Amino acid sequence: MARRVILPPEVAVEPGGEAAGMASMVAELLRANLADSPARSRLARRARGSATLVTDDRDLGVTVTFGPGAIVVSGTAFGTGPVLSGGWLEMAAVCTGTRSPLRALLRREIHVTVRRPVSVLVATAFAVKVPRSAGPDRG
């Protein structure tokens, strides 16, 4: 029986967000991870809402908004949903895919502010998680 192909949702950077390096990093990581994983694509297509990724020490942040068929990455931290935050180096490692968000949370390198919908936090963490093809988590 043939499996149905799950196309990854479109990932766009909000106009003006390209100037924010963190927004570009997150968007590129999402594109690569979603193209590489049907499971991530399925979860991302179902997710609705926003999650914010913030650096505590540099006042930088991005908001990842999951909508029907698309994910929009904004170069500002404006979301009302859950927040993943930590120092610049830790967040850069998470946002470039070199460190798993779960591992960073367990090591207390980043922390979570839980707000509804929590499911979008799970979708965001899974979508930016280090892919198996990259080898073991280097962080």
C-alpha cells in the first residue's frame, strides 16, 4: 500500500525579518528539517499558534507562527504563546540545529515559559530538533 506524501508547509520570513539573523537561522532550519522528515511535516501542518524564541542576554527574539499550510517566522518577539529562552550561545545552538531543545532544557541551558497553546511549543521544539542525519547531539 502506498503511503501518502506529506509535503512540508511553506516557511516564510515576515517582511523585514530577514534583517534579524536569528529569524533567518530559524527559517532555514525549519525548511531543512521539515523537508527531511515527514513526521515533522505532519506535526507542523497540524499545529496552530505562536511560540517565541528569545535570547535573555542580547534582547533578540523571533516568533514562529504555525498556520494552515504555512509557518511564518517573525524577527520580533511579540507572541502571546509559550516562550523558549536562554543565553545567546545556547539559543543559537538550538536555532541552528546543533543542540536539541530537549537536551538544552534538561541541562537548564534554556528555560520555558508555558502559555497556551502548549502544543505549539511541542511542535516548535520538534521542528527545530537536531535531525538524526546530523549525527549525535553535539551539545
